[in-house]
Amino acid sequence: MIELEGVPELIDPVMVAAFEGWNDAGDAASTAVGHLDREWKGEVFAALDAEDYYDFQVNRPTVFLEGGTRKITWPTTRLSVVRVGGEKPRDLVLIRGIEPSMRWRSYCNEILGFAHELGVEMVVILGALLGDTPHTRPVPVSGVTSDPDLARTMDLEETRYEGPTGIVGILQEACAHAGVPAVSLWAAVPHYVSQPPNPKATLALLNRLEDLLGLRIPLGELPEDARAWQLGVDQLAAEDSEVAEYVQTLEEARDTAELPEASGEAIAREFERYLRRRDIGGPGQAPGGHATESGDVPYLRDTSGGRTRPPKPQRPERPERSERPEKDKGRPEDSDGGTTPEDPPPAGPGEDASDD
């Protein structure tokens, strides 16, 4: 039995999770959950025992000094609760951790134990994968589920992925067996500029989460960071003619693939989605729907500390000639350059799926 002392009764709780490692290209997913925790002032209320799930030779603990005393931070998974204010308040249970090294079934069962005790109505897992997508276009975000009814009612894709899987796929399957509705949102990160952070992909995940849950997420400086990131990659790519040519090829493939979708109906649907996102508001939210710190008081105090600006993007990796698709090759298998995933597919040329 999991005892959660000090955590009040939750309102329509949804669990949002992300895991560092293989499922987190550009650190986009884990950064998104970190953003939610920071903006809504969450504080950790529980942590899984690191001894049970991590190989410390793979994920090493770190030593730091606090007031002249040496302390150790162990790799683990932490849970926090935040309250989203507004006309229809609801609570989020945030999970952020490192993909475990062992005992995945026990790990998922422990998370589901928390979900059961807290009355969680749905689990949303964020992920990011490397793909053949240009950095100059909107980040593709795929919403997938293994529940046919959920796919139909929430306009999601029913997963058909087959292949190697990570903790995101295992947790989603565990939720399905436990009868807990679960959704995975995947952002595609350009494989030629995979170094973290990727604020543009993080922003895309948060926008899709807004649409999925019908809430307004305060974005802070994230849109500015995303624009600065794209400008930085633009400048670096322009310095290398081969990279610039490769990006142009990806742009042409992406634009050709999306051309049939540029119908009046598709444009109207996207505009309605935009208006719906802008109109989410209510008490405790600023004009435009942004939650404010003067609204409903969150459960726990903010201990997040200061915020640092993202580092300058690293130079894009020059694609080998064998990696570059021919200009008449047409669209890739989907908008992000791979099969719509339950988990990222095996790494392709120029990718390193072992440590994103």
C-alpha cells in the first residue's frame, strides 16, 4: 500500500510523465515536464528507490557541496503535484525521471500504484525521437494510444508500431492492462541537430498537451527561446552549403507531403484549434489565458531556483551523402521521417538512439 501523506484530494487528476534517455531526443520531453513543474510551482512529494531500478555505473550519482558539506544526488524518478487554476481547475501529477536500467515491470507497477491511490483519470507520456524533419518547419507531434475507443474520441492514432521499445512503450502497455487510459505524445527532432536543448520541440509538445487536456499552459520565455534556437541553427546551417542543401531537400519533401492537407477544411480545423487554445481562460488567469501566480495557490512552494538561458545550438551535423534522400523521392513514411511510434524506431544513419 502506498501512503501519500500531505497530498490533498485531487481534482480530475491527469498524470503527465517523461523520462530522460532513449525516449527523450534533444531533452524535449523531460524539459516539457520540468517546465510544467516550474511554472505551476510543484514540489516533489515522492521518489522511487534508486537502488531498485538503476545501474549506477550507467547513470552515475553526482556529488555536490552545500554549505561546505558534501552531498550526493542519486538518479531516480520523482513525482510532484500541481494545481491548474481557472474556471475548471484540475490537478496534474508530474513524473520526471531517468529511464530505469532494470525491473521495468516493477517500475511501472509502482507508478500505477501512485496513479490508483491518487485517482488519476488518464496518463499522458511525452517523448521525442530523431527524424528526417527540417528545423525550419513546425515540429511534428504524433498522438498515439493503444486504446481504440480513446483513439476515436480524442482524435489520436491507434499505435501500430513494432520494434525495440523503451520505458514509454512499456508504461503505456502497463496502463492498458491496468485499464488506465494512456496517451503518448511524440515530437520529432531533426537528427542533424539533435544536441539538447531543443526548445522548439518542447514548445510543440506543450501546445499539443494543451489541446489534449483543454488547459492553458503558461509558456514564459519558451517561445522566445524557440525562436532564438531556430535562428541559431539557421545561421550555422547557412555556413555549410551541404547542410543547407540537405535542409532544403527535407523542406521540399515535407511540403510535398503536406500539400494534400492544405484544403479549406484542414485550414478551418487548424484555425478552430488555435482559437480554442487562445480562449481557454477563467479566474486566476491572465488575458490570453495564461495562468498567473496570483490565481489558485498551488499545493507546494517553488524550489525550482533560477532559470538559465539555453546554450547556443551546436553546429548541425553534416549528413553523409548516403543519408541524403533524392529530391524526387517524395514524402517519407510519415511527417517525422519514420513510422508513427509507440517508441522511437531504431536509430537510422546519423542517429544515436542510445543517448539522446
